[in-house]
Amino acid sequence: MTNFLATKAMFDLPEGKIYLDGNSLGAFPKAATKRMTQTLEQEWGELLITGWNKAGWMEQPTKIGDRIAKLIGAETGHVVMGDTLSIKVYQALASALEMRPDRKIILSDNGNFPTDLYMAEGLIHSLGLQHQLKTVDPTDVVNHITDDVAVVMLTQVDYRTGRLHDMKAITKQAHDAGALVIWDLAHSAGALPVHVAACNADFAVGCTYKYLNGGPGAPAFIYVAPRHADTVRPALSGWLGHAAPFAFDLNYTAGNGIERMRVGTPPILQLAALESALDVWDMADINDVRAKSIELTNRFIAGVEAACPMLALASPRDGKMRGSQVSFKFEHGYAAIQALIARGVIGDFRAPDIMRFGFTPLYIDENDVDRAIAIIADVMQNSLWNRDEYKTQSRVT
């Protein structure tokens, strides 16, 4: 059993704050300071460029990738770190489309995170091969998986509502139709058990700064199924994806397996911070985290609905059908969130009207939930959000 008191003690949480935004940026692991200082002073400072060999920097992307693999149900040696999630989406999609040259449809849903769709649109324009991005309602995806679809590209957990796609069922249906599948795990990894290998996923991508607590700008990851790993062609043929980067061959030869999905220089400082966060995950069982998440979110929904009838639940009511977040609709949601932040309850807003709250059981408990409910009730019942200072939108919402 996971000791959540012990995991909470591993995070540096500001006094008086209830942090319900770990689905956007995870909290700060206390050990990150020591780990990054070690990287700065003892590795970079003392070893200088020899750190690439002596400190094992060059191996970090696959070494840490194997730690991520355990959290997403992937095979060892098939996850690599680096770059941003947008880059990893582009890599996966470009490779998948090339594997289905006779098909032109990319199928996604209108609940997908916009950057995934933007990357698809940009790639379509660059290829100039008459590909089409088709977006449908999340509940209607299965009805559009036809034999002209090249790739089904979905985010497992809807970033606005928390609605959860059935990875296994959709992947099977896509394969039966001859399509490949890319899963974006940005709101899944660290939030719930994921089984990319057991579900037969072709590709998966994700970020590490949300539930994995790797810090702002923490690197993304990409998974390639073993059946594709040695044959898939990386569209972004970066130096470190080369079979022999230090041979300095002027012609590109893809590296072995997942190594070919590396692009540029690994972000060593960010990987150090992420490594300290993953040490906390070594104390936790993802199944316990999922059970606690459902318990906390159910408690939150019941309390908020009882006190705030003006808020409409936007997330699935059944905890098994949503990720580790709860969203409510409210016409003045942005102002309401700002009023809550001013009183120590940190959530976020997603246009046009979503008040979003993320639950990370590693550092959120029942007491936090009950305190948050009381503050939300006060803000909503007394219209404390209805002030000019809460209505001017900042660049980040």
C-alpha cells in the first residue's frame, strides 16, 4: 500500500495553498534542489564536457525513459526522453503516415489538445499529399474508424472535461480497419494506470511536467512499439538519432530501435529534476494512486455540487470514466478561478467556460479537498468573483 503521508512529505508545498492544478504543472519535489545542485556543481562544474561520459548524460534519455515505461505499461527499451510534446507528436504522426502511404485520413476528436491538431495541420501542409485531418465528437470516434483512415490520433484523457477514452477498444478497432494509433498521455501518465503494450498501441507520447512533477519545461517522451521500432523512419532525423553520431557521417543512418527517435541534445538539467520526481514515484503504486484519485474527486464533486448549484459538472460523473481532474462549467469561470487563487485554492480556467481542478494524490488529501470545497462555496455563494480585478485575463489562464 502506498503511504500518501510519506509521499506528500516529499513535496515543498506553499503554506496556505491548496494546489489543485497538478494536471497543468506538478508540485516541486524537495529533492529536486539537491539533485539539480549535484548536476550543476559536481557534474557540469567539475566534470565539464567529460560529464557526457563520466556522469552518464548521454544515456539519460533512455535510462529515464525506462522509468517512464513502468508508469505507462511499456516494454523496457522502448521509451526515450527529449524535446517537447509537440515535437514528439510530430515525430509519431509523420512516421505513422509514412507507414500507411495509401491512406489520407488522420482521425482525431474535437476534445483533443489543440497543439496535437496544430501539429497535424502543419505536417499536412508540409507534405502536400492531400492528407485530411478529420475531427469528430469524442463519443463518435469509433463510428469514423474506416478503411481510409491512416492514423487515429487521440489524447486518452480530455484536457477540458477529463473524459477517458477506452484505449484498448479503440486501438483494436483501428487495427482491425488497418489504421495505426497514436496516444497522447499528457493527462494520463502519473494519473492512472496505462497499458500501452497490453493495449497494443503503436505510438504513445506524453509530457512529464504535469502528474509526473518534472518541473516547467520538463522533457517529453515517446514510445514506439517493438514491432515498429527498428523499421520506423524518423521524420526529424536529428544528430543524436543517428546510428553513430560521433562518426560525423554527412548522410543520416537511423539508430537502433527507440534511439532513432532522439533528435537534439538532451536537456540534462531538466532530466535531473525529473529524476528526483520519479524517485517519489518509486514510493507509490499507480493502482493505489488511481483508487485515491477517484475517492478524492468523488468527494470533491459531491461537496461542490451540494454547495454550488450554479456550477454544472462537465466531467463524467463515474470516476472510472474520467482522469484525475474535475471540471465545472460556469459562465464567469475565469473570474471565479482568479477569486479562488486569491484565497489559496489554485485551479485553472479553460475557454470558454471551464473551471478545472486537478487531483494528485501524491500530495493532495481529504483535508485539502474539504478546505477547497469550503472556499469554493464561499466564493460562489457570495459572488466574490464579481470584481474587476478578477476579470482581466492574464496571458496564461
